[in-house]
Amino acid sequence: MRILANYFANPISVLIATIFTFINFLVILLPFHLTLILFIDSQSNLDLSNNIFIYTMIFMFIFTLAYLCLDFYYGFTIKSFVKDCVQIDKIPELGFLQKNFDETIKNFKLKNVEFLLKDSEEINAFAVLSLRKKYVVITTGMIDHILKSLNTHEAQDKAFKGLIAHELSHLINWDSLPNLILLSGQVVAVILSNILTFVSTLVIRIISVIPIVSIFAVVLTYIFLLLQFLLNMVYSFILHPLYLLVERFLGRLIEHRSDYQSAKALSWESMYICLNSLMALNGNTFNSSFSTHPSTINRILHIYKIEKSPENIKVSFFSKYFSLILLFASLILSVYFLLVNFNNLNYLNEILKDYLALFYSNTKDLIFYIHETKLYLPILASITAAFLSFYIFKNILLFIKKVYVSKNLNRSENTPIDFLLLYAIQNNDLNTFLNILKSGANIDVVFEGHTIETYAQHMNPKFLKHIEKIKA
């Protein structure tokens, strides 16, 4: 999993963002195209309509890539993120923060990075970049939180350094590029949607004033609205959730990677102190498939006892430049097809028509077959059996982990992660409790004269049986 995070998470995110941008264009164009096809009565007109559709898609893709290249070089979008920010080195009372930044960036192969302050109560920090500018931004809310959460200057400095190193990892890996692709695609999509809406509205109004064919305008409008509604439903309830599922899974891997590189740059204590200060904000041990970040406990366990690397943090060529290679290759191929390979357009047109006809026919046949043979009952039973098998398998793995942890318990030496056991008990999260013990936490630790059994008795009596079984 760490290899996936270090080398492939960001390239895959860029690829998915590019594909999803293309899907956005389809959702905008298809209602217009399908509405027009319904009223075409000749093969030549159908070919013309398909050619216009294909050319528009290619043009939108080229325009998006061109806009993205300009945006990545000049930083239009990035400027909107940092327009209200102030350089920290110009704020005398934050000199300690600039000092932490200057000491931390020495561990990364990065130059010309500006450290900015955003006046916001939100507890947050982020990193954004263009080809010429790189920024690490921290909010006043985050600064106040760390200063209030930690009592000593040494702990505060370590927490700030861990946070800064985490954001520098995002910069050195160009992690903001997938979002930049989506934002560029959205700009182009909005422009095209406005143009198509204006043209279609104008045509419908012209048709509606002609007495004989005015009913045609009404029918055309309702068909278009129906198709648009159906496609938006598919997009909202199927495509977008699937995209979020994959994108946020990769995002959690990227967060783990940035934590890891922060620990490698400074040693684990700095990132540990930073994450520890966030536990009061996010004491929940759970994270779902749609969570944007891993749980704070998982993040702490992920970097626990990682030693400082003797070398500066750097990334592989593939991980960093695959994004640009993919984008420039897509741009060149699209321009080549549009300008040079014109003769293949009719061939692509035929493929598009054949595919749509085949998809419609096969879908219709499959639905009728399932209905006539009552195949939906075995399908429903198979899905239920699959979920049940997954549940049983999950519990078997949990039992095996419980046995393993029980045989390798730390019952004597206190560790910095012992307090995490209390959060797992509070949240009734046995899996996380076992992971903490597996990482070396002391199950017999005493907090202010109380054992974890006493704590469980007070906060979550049901969890006592797990503790007793693990100790036994």
C-alpha cells in the first residue's frame, strides 16, 4: 500500500480526473445530441450530427488541456486561492513560524516556496502550486489551535515543523494537479453549457413563433429537459459517487504518504505531536470509504517510530512528471486527430453509431431476459450471500488478529501511543484497539491512577469483554 501511495496514487488521480472531465463534457453534450437525433430523418443529416458531436467533444478536450497548460503556467486558479493571504516573513510576531519553515524546507528539494498566512478561523493548512509559483498556506485558526493545545515552545515548534513538512510533501509531489484539471474542465464545461443553452433557447423561440410548427418547439423542449434530467440522475447517483469513492481512497493514500515523508524528513515525533494536537478535533477512530482523510489514529500509527532520513526528500520521475506527460500526450493526439487525421472521422462516426445501437439492443434484451426467467431472484440471493460472506470473512480476520495480538502484548513498557486506546474504547472500535496494541501500546497502562478497564467500565462497559479476552 505504501508503494501505491508513493509512486502511483497521484498519477492515477490525474488519470481519473482527466477521464471524469471528459464524462462531464458528455453529460452536457449528450442531451442536445440525442434530442437532435430524434428528429433527423436522413442518413446524411445523422452523419452530420454525429460529426458535430465528435468534433465538439474533441474541441472541448483540446480547449481544456490548453487552458490547463496556461493555468498551470500563469496560475490563474492558484491566485484565487492565495489572493487574501499575507507573507508570514512580513509579520514580525510570526517570526518563529518563518524560522520553522526555513529549517524544515532544507529537508526537501524545493525552491521558491512562499509561506503565507490566511486570516480564517478554520483549522487548516494547504499547499498549491503552478509551474512558476509554490505556496504553503496556514490559517490563523490552525496557528491558534497548536499554540493553545501545546504547552512548551519545543512541542509547538515540532508540531509546526511536522505540519509544514506534510504540506511540502504535497508540493513536491504536485498533489494539487488533479483538482486543477477538474477546475479547468469545469470552466470549459460552464462556457460550453451557456453557449449551447443560448443557441437552443434561441432556436426554440424562433420555431415557437411559427404557427404550424410551434408544437414542435414544445415537444423539443420537453424531450431535451427529460434527457437532461435522466443524464443528471445517472451522473449524480452513479458516476459522481463512483468517482468520489476512488478519488477519496487515493486521497487518503496521499495523506498517508505526506505524513510518511514528513516523518522521514524530521523523524516521527514532529508529525506525531502535530497529529496529537488534532485528536481533540477528531477523536473518532472511524473513516468511511467516502472520508477525505484517514482517521487521525491511523495516521499516527502509520508514522510511529519512523526515523529521519539522512537524505533530502525527493520523488520519483514517474510520480512527479507522469501528469504532465499524460496531459501533453493527450493534447498532441487530440490536435493530430482534429487537424491531420480528418479521414478517420467517418470511421469513428460509424463506430459510435454501431456501439450505441449495440448497447441499446443488448441492454433491452438483458432486461427482458432477466424479467422473463425471474433471474433477479438468484441475483438478489447472490448479492445477499456476497455481503454475508464478506461479513463472516471480516469477523474471521478480526478473530485472527485478536489471537495474534493477545500472544504479543506489551504489558510493561509505556509508549507515546497508549492514550489512543482510550479513543478506541470510547468509539467501541475493536479493530483500531487491536491495531494500537499491535503497534506496541501497553494494555496495562495506568492513566491518572486508572487502568483501561476502569476507563472502559465508565465510558463503554460493553468493551470490557474484549479487553478481558485479549488479556486472557
